[in-house]
Amino acid sequence: MFIDSHCHLTYEPLNNNIPEIIRKCKDAGVLNLLTIGTNIKSSIQCSEISKQYQNIYSSIGIHPSESHLDLDNDGEIKKLYNQNNRNIAYGETGLDFFRSKEHMSRQIDLFETHIKYAKEDNATIIVHTRDADDETLSIIKNNSKNNDTRFLIHCFTGNLKFAKSLLDLGCYISFSGIITFKNTIELQDVVKYVPIDRMLIETDSPYLSPDPYRGKKNSPENVIYVAQKVSKLKNISLDEVGIKTSENFFKAFNI
């Protein structure tokens, strides 16, 4: 059994073919999916999808890159989350200073708002972080006292030092198809280091297709290729990767 812990079923071309995606996932042994909200509109759509399909969960959130576009909707995040018990996380939220630092303060405020709501609802926070290691660590550290707040770092691409710091704070770390790329040796070393009981796997589809489909649109059933790479890097069986990362999914999201 495998679980894609992060996909975007509201994005093209996935949004037009969800029954077929579910069929392909079932054939590949991928039994659950988590579809991720990135703004108010997509969060509403994600919640509706999870209501319709029993093996799909949803998250509610505003992506840091869209933080300046949804200025008046922070309160809607919490309202949406509590309308559906298939919503299991807030996010993806976090910090992205790669493209622009123009809206840094807004990103930080919105990240902390997601965390505040997650604490109130005993929910998990799905974290996007890019070129913001120190700031991300600082915010998580300030909000993870007694390890009672659950953070999942999605699509990890950082270095080993960053990974160690996140693990010390009790975070879960999720890896995507990027780990299958030949030029990601440093990231593959991080996979080797992260304990299997703190690891999740994902596709981030329709983006980041793993080898051998790099350059094409990604799909949730391809999470099996991520699992295969983890199996090889950690020298454990594919079955163990599936069992452990699935157990971690249900634990991380308090299901």
C-alpha cells in the first residue's frame, strides 16, 4: 500500500480525469491521495473532491506565492476547514523567497495564521519552504514547543543540515520525484539519513514527474517511483517503504 501525500487534483490535466486517476492508482497499489489547496478557490475544490471520493483527503490553505492575492480571506481558511471532516491539514503554507522577497512579511503573517488555526483544530501544517531555511526554522521552533504541533515539510529539497534541524523539531519530511533525478546526489544523501518513521512520499503532481517520465505531466500513481528510489537508497524492501510511509501518513495527519 502506498499513499501520495501531496498532489493537486484541481490542476489541469488531473482535474478532468479523477476517476481514471483513481483507477490507475489502485492498479499501482496507491490507495490514498491528499489533494492540496493553494488558494481559497482551489481549497473549496479540494474539499469537494474529498467529499466525493472516499480514498481522497484534502487540505485547506493559501500558498506563500499567492499570499498577496488573498489578502481579505484569511478567516475563510478556518471556515472551510471545519466544513468537512475529510480536510486533514492546513496548507500548503510556508515561505518562498526564491522568486521574490517583496511580500516577505505577508508570507510570514499568513504562515503563522495557518499555524494558529491548526493548533486550534488539532490539525497538521503542510509547509512549503524555498530559500527561507532560517525563517522557516525560526517559525516552526517558536510554534513546536512540547512537540504538540505537527509539521510536514513537503517536497524537501534542502541540505542535510536543514533536514537535521527539522527532525530535531519533530517535523515529518516528504520527498518527491526529484530524488529520482541523476543530479540530486546531495538530496539522495538526505533520504538515506532521514529515518523511515519520519518520512512520507509524494508526487506534487501534475509537477515534478520522476524518471522515467521527467518532462511530462505527473500523476499520483507515479508515487511508486519515489517509493522505489527510497527503497534503493535506504536498502530496504519496497513493501517496507509502503507500509512505513503509509503508517507515517496516518500518524502525521492524526487519522
